Amino acid sequence: MVKSLFRRFAADEKGTAYIMAAFAIVPLFGMTGLAVDYANAVRTETQIETATQSVVLHLAKRTTLNPNIPAADLIAEGKGLMAEMVRGHELSYEVFEVDPANGMVRIVARTSVDTYMMHLLGRDELNIVTRKQAQFGRRDVEVAIAIDNSGSMGNWSGGKRMIDAAKDATRVLMDAASDAMDDFDNADLRFSLVPWHTHVSVPEQYRINGSGDDAWWVDWEGRSTGHFNYLAPYGNDGGMYFPMRSGSNGDQWRYYDPARLKDLLPLEADGDGVDVDTLRNLPGINLVTRRDVYDSFTNVDWNGCFEHRHGDYRFSFDPPVQDDGDSFFVPHMAPDERDSWSGRNSYLSDSGGDTVWNKVNKGNSQAKERGRVMNTAKYAISPRSIWGSGPNGKCNTAPMIALTDSRADLDDAIDDMQANGNTDLTIGLSWAMNTLTPWEPLTQAADFGEAEKILVFMTDGDNWPRSPRDYRTSYTSLQYPKDDLLDNNLPSRPSQSQANEVFDDSSKEFCTAIKNRGVRIYFVYFGNPSSAATEIMNHCATSSETAIAAADSQELEDAFRKIGDDIGKLRLSHYTPPEE
């Protein structure tokens, strides 16, 4: 019977499985032990890595804020923090360096973890090493502040005029940004100030009869395709040199189309600019440049305003190029408008210098208006005095100031701001950005990538070009709206809303070009924005946090204070260099 049971047991395969399972338990317990050791090591490594990362960031920020703190003091502080954050483990350091000269902090920390099972295999501990380094870049900060100076800024809000509230808020912004950066021994914080309405006036040094005569990027000669739009070349008989409609010369002026002139002028090889030498050498041609217009008067100087560039440079912030006329900046010159009609910028006799005046004087009122405005020969008489606004038109803003760290100069510029004129966001946006580029027209800025660049833009209203249906003091940074030089399919007499929409779309294009350069835009609306203004604000601002509607003076001041605080924080630009 015993033998029988033994034979049955030996033949039973289930019994073999039990035996094999018993033997397998030993390595299973070993693997579990190894997993425990490994998990303990990973947990400790994570703890030390977190501590090391926190300490390098803390010390890097501290030495950037104040490079005068001795490196030994920072190292002692850092090791103390590490000991507090990593309890129960003895740390050693292969590297613990703080370099105040460049703000670099490097830590290589080492510790070990006792094993529970691996020591059976001869491994009593696991070594853990973590390497971290950090650096805060000491980047310059450049801030362009563009403040609406249009007539509506003379209204009252919260017990003060809106223009005065804007002045106060601008000072609050600069104070807040400066205070936030006071700890930096090597800080470089600069501001530009751009007062704007429908024009922006550049600083005195860029104007005629000063160093501005050497400003090669100003198109006094007529190299831009838009320079002669309202100073069309004329022939020896006083009529148009490039006819656009059959008939007598007088009739041609009535039907002159500035948008077509580019197709008739001799252009540079790339089509972006006028071949001035060829133009001047055409037989029987007479030219009047914008410089000629200002030089012909004895009682007026150019006030330093510009129109937008033309051709491929219309919405560009690329630098001007010596051999590309459209890259130049076109000086503002408001054309002389029809005599004897109220509301016009009439400063010359419409018949002056024109041998076909009687023909221009015929026809309906609209034909007369156009023919008289486009009569170029009347500008060729000199010297003489003018009456009225003259070729400066509405160029009467306080001069802008380029990037500077002189608070006294900035305060003087703020004091000079006054409320007048209509509203053209495009010119304020473009010239604020021009102060942030390192090339002409203003060259004070650092290269892109070497400074944090910020544009703070404040407005209280919608784009509103004046009298877009007529030649009635309506010349703008984009020239006359009714001539549709941007090819927006406007009717011959566009409505105010149609003209506003063209300027709204152009404002968005400028904002897109600015943001594409990496500039951070704070767009602040002072008052209760319309739907169109809200759309522009949301499009232009870098984020929802930088699109700000301030209902009254106090909210404007609060908004500018917050922007100033944000600017101070941007001075610390953290990055983690590659570990060595």
C-alpha cells in the first residue's frame, strides 16, 4: 500500500508544480526586496533634485538682484537651505558654485541610500547624484509709452481732465517700474514717450536745419512711390505731365487719380521706390518735392510729422535701405485745399503758378475741389508767406522723446502733452514701435533679443479720420481716405464708418507686425470702449491680461501701476543653461 501511494505521488504532475512553486518563492521575495530598494532610492533622488532646483533658482535670483553679496555667503546660505529641505540624508557636494559676475549658480550634490535586500548581493548602499544650474539674465528693459492726445482727452473723468489723468498715470507707471528694479545695481530701464492724435512729432534734432538734414532716411527728394501723390509732376504748360484722361490739361487735373501715379513714374528695379534720376531727366518735366514746399515759405518750418511708409514697407518695421525708396519715411505735407470754403486747410491761392487755371475753375463743385487741390504748380512760387495751418496741417502734437533714462526729460515731455485733434491709432502704434527698433528712424534701442521690449498704448476713442468724403482738412498718415490708396474698394465719397474701418484694419496690421517682432503690448482703453475699439484692443494686446479697459481716472492709474510692477518683474529673465 505504501509503495502504491508513493507511485501515485511520483506520477502526479500537480505535485511537481507545487515543488517548483516553492523554489520560485525565493527569487520573488528577492525581486520584491530589490523593488523596495529602488523605490526608496527614487524617492530620495526626487527629494534632493527638488531641493537642489529650488536652491539654485533662489541663489541665482539673489546674486542677480545684488551682485555685491559675497559668493561665500550665498554658498553658506544655500547649504543651509539644502540641509533644511533634505532631512535624514547626509549631503556632500562635488560642486557648489556661485558666480556673481554672471549670475550663474551650479550645484552637484551627492548622497547615499542604505539597501534592505541588495546588501545580500554585496551592495550595501545606492549612490545618488543630482546636477542643477540656473542663471537669471540681466536684460535691459525698454518701454515705449504711447498716450492719446486727441481732443476728447480734454474731457473730464473722476474729477480731472482725462489728459491730466493720463499724465499722472504715466508717472505712476514709471515710478512702479523703477521701484521694482531698484535692487538691481546694473539695471538699465529706459522709456520713450509718444504723444499722438492724428500725427506724431519727432524730436527737434531730426528736423530741418538741424542734424535732421543728415537724416538720410527722410524722403525729401521724392524716392518713395507716395511722395508725389499730391504733388504730381507737371509740364511747361502748367498741366499734368502724366495725363490720366484725354482732354485738355485743365480737365486732367480734375480726374487725376493719385492711386495710379505709381504706374506712370519710372521706378527702381525692384519696383519699391522712384528712380529719381530718370524722373528728373524726363524732357519738359517740372517737379516740386516736399522739401521744396517747406523751403518756399518764409514763416513756417516743418513740425516733424511723417506719413506711413509705402509699398512693401507700409506695415513693416524693417530698417530703411539706402537703395530702396519705399523704405524711406515720407515727411508729412498737408496739401493746400480749396480756396474760400470753410473748414479747409487753405493756405495758398489755387490759381498760383497754374497756366490753365480757368479750365480747372470750371465744372461742378467736386471737380473744382479736386482740380484745385491737385494743382501742383501753385507750390512752385517762392519765397512767400502762408496763412492758416499750412503744410503742417494738424501736426501740432507735443514732440515725442526717444528712449532715455532721464526722468527729468520724460517729465518735461509729459508736461507738454495737450488734448487736441482727431484720432489715428495707426500713427501712434507705428512711432511707438519705431522707438523700440535699433535702426533708423531712431537708433537708441538695443538689438532684439538683448532687451525686453514693451509697448504701452493708451487711447480713449475709436479711429476717426476727419471728413473722409472730402478734401476738407482730412489729410492723414495714410493720405486722403477718399482716394483709397490701400485698395479697400471704397466709394469716391466714403462714409465715416467706411473710413474708420480702413483705419481699424490698418491698426490691427501694425499690431500684428509689432507682436511678430516679440514686443509685449499692453493695450489700455480709457473709458467705455465701443465694440470696434474692444476688437482692436483684444487683437493688439499680447494676452487677455494685457488688454485693459479702465473706466475712470482711478482705474487708469491702477492699471498703469500694475503694468509698472509687471515691467519690473520682467527684468529677471530666467533660463536654465545646459548642464555640464
